[in-house]
Amino acid sequence: MPTRVFDIAIIGGGVIGLTLARELGARGAKVAVIDAGDAVPQATPAAAGMLAPSFENCEEFGGPSEALYRLGSRSLELWKSYAAALEEETGIFIDYRNDGALGLSYRDAQTQDLAEQAVRVKKLGGAAEMISGAEARALEPALSKEVAAALYAPEDAQVDPRRVMAALTVSLNALDVEMVRTRVLSLGEGDAARQFASADGDVFAAEKIVVAAGAVSGLTPRGLVYPVKGEATAVAAEVVLTRVVRAPGAYLCPKAEGRLVIGATEELGPLIDHHSVSDAAIAGLRANAGRAVPALETAKELERWTGLRPGTPDGAPIMGRDKEGRFLALGHYRNGVLHAPAAAEAMAALILGETPPFDLAPFDPRRFGPGRFSPGQGG
Ligand SMILES: Cc1cc2nc3c(=O)[nH]c(=O)nc-3n(C[C@H](O)[C@H](O)[C@H](O)COP(=O)(O)OP(=O)(O)OC[C@H]3O[C@@H](n4cnc5c(N)ncnc54)[C@H](O)[C@@H]3O)c2cc1C
């Protein structure tokens, strides 16, 4: 017999699980979030919080790049009211800024790549323009003279993901969403597909189960959602930049209280140590940041950290159902913070039996072929 029975159980309390819980809770559903806390490495607190569809497409994966771009731009639009509503409701400042982003180039080949990206973004209806190095320095006087050109994406934005998580937690509390702190070890199959077992020895049951458990849950098939390690640092930088700068080899995100986030490495493979932050990785990021903004060379380090992005084989997220009828909200890779409001809106509709506001077919788990979604194979 199950220890507890829920209406809707969301396994995973990162930005994807919590925004979905808020959407469902606000619509009157009875929701519980089951989260392992520090027992499983998370992506969300490690994220820089860029809301930047203009710099992301998955053409390098041969995947559904247009659908991915449209998901990102839809969510960027939603973030404007989402951020204001979340702050108003909770009284927690989430440091939403929509003053755009600059992608820098130092040489012709990089300028060419950015110019091609600007054409792609404009073709998809987004705002992006190439500007000269001098124009970029007029926007951000701290930029190096070495900057030759830049892609200016005036509508890209950012938030502080840790503040967003704090606000979501307060919001869920007010919505009576139950938070259960435990690690889910296995999901049931067949007749027991509405059950799952925890590391504390409990067996839970739910009418609807959502797996939103990030990169290393042990609940998804190996290779479909896999960890891509990212290391990052924050330095003290009083008024050096006003907007996000994406330089070759490092991005720079100015945050509240004189904090500037510099990220991030990307590493994957079976031998990667998921927990450590290496001096070499941080030194590399600092060097690349210092090349773009020389005043940062001597900035004092405040913090360094690592996180695991939930990658997928084609770089696009997984939103749909598995063969047991469970809902999957996984694999948002480099853009989970950006995608969260749109993903929550679409997944809530799917869970409540409504037509999602946009086509989820490009994100359906079945695109990876039959027989890939059985539980308990690690991952
Ligand atoms: C360095 C870095 C920088 C990034 N920068 C950006 C950015 O600028 N913009 C952007 O949009 N995205 C960014 N990302 C990506 C973004 O962080 C992720 O896409 C997003 O956070 C994924 O959210 P999630 O909820 O799916 O996963 P997570 O945040 O990992 O949450 C999953 C949750 O599930 C829990 N869990 C896992 N397994 C179990 C289990 N078995 N039982 C119970 N609970 C479980 C975990 O404890 C965790 O709380 C970045 C990521 C990294 C690492």
C-alpha cells in the first residue's frame, strides 16, 4: 500500500518543476513537489539566468531549431509579465532586466558567424542587428578596443535564478503546494505505473506523475537526458557593464549588488567529476572575460560553482508523455530558465487535458524512437 497518495506529483523541484507546480496550483490543481534537495546536483542555482533566444539555436545538432527558437522567444515574451507578477505576489526581487545583450567578435570569422546568426534571428521575427566595435563601446564603454563588431539583441533579458527559486518557493507555499524532501529511487511499471518509491522507504502514488528531475535523476533512460557540466564564477564589479555581454569563451552577466557572473564551461562525458570546480576552468573564464572587459582583470572573486545542465541528443527539451503515461518535463539544457514560463504553460495544459498553446510535437519524447522510455535505467 502506498504511504501517500497525491493528485499530481511533480518529481523534481528545479525551475522547470516549480514553475509547472505554480501554474497548476494557480489553476486549482492539488500538487505535490518531490525533490531530493542537495542529494542530487541541480542546474537551476548554477544558471546565469540569461533569457537569450537570440544566441541559441540547435542547428549544430541538426535538431528542430526553429521550434526551439520559437519556444525561447515565446517564453522571453512571457517573462515580462511573469517576472512582474512573481515579484508582486511574493515581494521577492528577482532582478529581471530587459536591456538586451551584446555578442562580441574580435575578428572577421567571428563577425561572419554573428552576422549569420542575426540573419537567422530576424528571419524568425526576432530583433538582432550587427553593430560596429565603436557602437558597441558606445553602449558599453568598458568594452575592450579589441572588439571589432557585435550582434546587438535589444530584447534579450535576464533574471537571477536563485532569487527566482526563492520567489517560486514562497508562491508555492501560498498556493498550498506540498513540498516533500526525499529522493525518488524508482518509478513503477505496468500496473504500478502510478507509483514511485523513495530513498526513505516510502511508496507514493499519484493520479498524474510528472518527471522534471533534471540531468542525473536516475529515473530516465541513459543517454536521453545527460549531464553537461558547467563551471562559473561571480566577481565584484561595480558598474562595469549594464547588459549581458557574450564574449568569445565567456559570458558576463551584471547582477544586483555589484555582482557579475562569468560563465561557463561545457563538459560532458563518463569521466567528468560532476562536483568539483577546477582552477584552470575559472582562470580560462577570467582570461576571456578580461579580454572583453579589461577592467575585470583584477576584479575580486566572490564565488565559484558548478552545475549540471540536462542535455538531450538533439539539444531540444522533452515535453510529453512516456509509454507508462507519465508526463516528462526534461532536457532544457542551456535554456531551462528561459523556457520555464512557456514550458509550464504547455505542460500544465497537457496535464489538465487541454490543448497546449503551441505545438509540442517537436519536443515529444517519441522523436528519439520507440522503446527508449522505460524507467530505471540510470541517466
Ligand atoms: C553553469 C550553467 C549556466 C546556465 N545558464 C543558463 C542561462 O543563462 N539561462 C538559462 O535559461 N539556462 C541556463 N542554464 C541551464 C538551466 O540551468 C537548466 O536548463 C535548468 O535549470 C533546468 O532546470 P530543471 O528544473 O530541469 O533541472 P534542475 O534545476 O537540475 O532541477 C531538477 C531537480 O530535480 C531534483 N531531483 C533529481 N533527481 C531526483 C530524484 N531522483 N528524486 C527527487 N528529486 C530529484 C534535483 O534535486 C533538482 O532539484 C545554465 C546551466 C548551468 C549549469
